Amino acid sequence: MSITNALPVAISGGPDLPQRRHLTTVIPGPLSQELLARKAEAVPSGVGHTVPIAAVAAGGGVVIDADGNSFIDLGSGIAVTTVGNAHPAVVAAVQEQVARFTHTCFMISPYESYVAVAEALNRLTPGQHPKKTALFNSGAEAVENAVKIARKHTGKQAVVAFDNAYHGRTNLTMALTAKSMPYKSGFGPFAGEIYRAPTSYPYRDGLGGPDAAKRAISLIEKQVGAENLAAIIIEPIQGEGGFIVPADGFLPALVAWCRENDVVFIADEVQTGFARSGSMFASSGFGIVPDLVTTAKGLAAGLPLAAVTGRAEIMDASHSGGLGGTYGGNPIACAAALAAIDVYENDGLIERAVDVEKILFSRLEELRSRDARIGDVRGRGAMVAIELVHSGTSEPDSALAAAIARACIAAGVIVLTCGTYGNVIRFLPPLSIGDELLHEGLDVVAEAMATI
């Protein structure tokens, strides 16, 4: 008997789940322990997990485990379930598509939903220029294809990524990613012609945006050379690197330099896209128009779908057959994406992200005012973080971040850590979470800070 079937009462997910934090067992409970034991036997140890539970349902702002424990969700599956788990519109669209067909391969027999997703992304991403979109399966795959397209368009090979960057776990995207453990260590050699430049990290470098950009551009010109550079790729707000918001003027200066030097500017919006940052795309919040934009995570509300969207003349650089993949733009994922995009546009989720930002900053800044271990509070929209340091210093305290995350999870609140130093706690609640539940989750975080 499966763990789900072992539940005493049938349970389904979605926004109708009771929106409460409720623990019936210690964490993990016996049924979750059973699944984790099976995982240890069947799944490689390299596939880790953050929360030691067997999830069976989720919706609104909660995740339910097999033992009946209800957790406040401040992680959204790493910014994926932005519209909430099992949103009724997404569920209905997926069910209808499954009944029609699950796959034909768009490269064999095209279907409308792929084209409709491309049209929507062409319309929604920053800039009014003609655009085209290709669909893929994951954020890393989108990044790989953006680099392919940029190299083909420019005839150049070098690519610059930035300190603290995260772009994925494939060979090329590991090369672009800055952090060694756990993403890169022991997995080399990595793809060549990848270079790294310093980013803007206001809390640690103290530089204004123009000065930080000047520093990065100087290094790029000296160590790479614009004549060799196909693309710069950067997250408008760095995700795994620690929710680092660049100083004003940093990104516009990089874009301007790229325009002057025939370099493709790629915005990796895999984590920041789709209302997460308080605008549909974080690039817009910084006043920039990228040449190429990569998206995934929130695009299809939990189904695997990713995209590269960009200037038509750049996207058309590839020869026929040079882009694609068997599952890229799967019709079920496309149906989910179209439903999710409708929710983003018409259910006030951008405004909701701004409201969530106000709550997060208010509560976390108040916490910071009485706890010197919080060195910085930063982020935008429903994408906010605290950087933890040893009291009275700026020295990262990764042990504290890990301890607080464990305490919160044990108390029924899912929080995630991140950062190059592992000392950042990030808050990524689904935009379907209610204010009361969000405040309760932050109460638990404050209690953990006070007791550790």
C-alpha cells in the first residue's frame, strides 16, 4: 500500500485545504520516516531533501504530509508554485489536455498551445521589439539554449557570468554557476570559454551601481575582450547566491555596454520571473530590456516547462533543427502555463507580491532592529531574504542559518537557506498565502531566532 493510500481520510490539494499550521507528530512522523527509508534505498544519496516529510497535498499557503502535519509554506518549491499548488484553473486546463493527448512532439506534429505560450511570452517579456520564443523543459536547459543562440548569432564563443551566480546543474550551467558545494565539486571538467566577473553586492562591496558596473566591465575588457564575447548572463536578482539585489544603475550600465559592443545580454529570470519580484519580470523593475530572457519555475505552476524569449533576429540565428528537444513544450505543461499566465495577469498577483513584500520587510526589519545577527534584509516582492552574520561583524554565519531553518521546519514552517556562504534565509511564499498565515510563519522564524 502506498503512503498516500494509507491515510485514514482521503485528502486532495488546492486552495480549499485548511489554511493552518498544525502538527500531529514530531517531524518526521512515522509515515514520513517510512518514505524516507525507501528513498534512501531507491534514490541516490546525491538527491538530497530539505524538509524530512512525505508530502501528500498542498494548496494556498500550506503543505500537508502523510502523517497529517500541516506546514506553512515559505518556499513555494523554490519559487515554482507562485500561483499556489493545484490552482483550480491550472488543474482544469491540465485535465482537459490530458484527455486530448499527452504528447506528439512539437518538432513532429505542432500544436496550438506551444504557439500560444510563445505568443504570451513574446508579449509579456520586457521590450516592444519583435520577439520569438522556444520552449524547453528546465531552467538549466533554457540557459544552455540561450548561450547556444547567442554564440550562433554573434559568431563569438566567450560567455561571462558573475560572482554568486546560479544557472543550473548541467555541465555548461555548472560552469556558469559560482558556488562549488554542492553544485560543482567533483563534477568537472566544465565547459570552456566561461569567464566570471564581479557583481554588485551592496551589503558587502559598498559600491554604487555605476562603480560596480565599471569594475565588472574593466575586468571583462581586460580578461576576455568584447571582440571575443558572445554574451553576458546574469540573474537580475541573484537567487541561490543569496537574493542579492544589485545597486541602482548596475544592470543598465551593463546593458548599455553590451549594446555598444555587439554582446548579447541574457537575463536569467528563472527564479525572478512571473510576478515573483513585484513586476511580471524583475528586469522591468530595474528598467532594462534584455536581448534574451530565460524562464522556467513559475511559468507552468509546477509542471516542467522553460523558455528562451528574445529579439527575433537573435532567436532566428539558428539553422532549422538546431533548437528543440523531444519533450520541449509538452502540451500538458503548455496548458498549465497558459492557465497560470492568465492568473498572473488577471488575478492581481503582481499587486499581491507587492503586499507580501511590505509584510516581509516590515517584520524582518523589526527583527533586525533587535538582533545584530541579521546583517541585511533585502529582496523585492515575494522574494526577500535575511543575511545572517556573527553579531557585531559581517562574517557569514552559515551554522546559524542552518539551525534556524531546522527549528522552523520542526515547528511546522518551511524555509530555505541559500547564499554563496550558506548564511542566507530566503522567503518565497506562494502568492496564494493569506496574511494571517504569513504572519504566523514569520512569528515562528522570530521565535527560532530568539531561542538559538
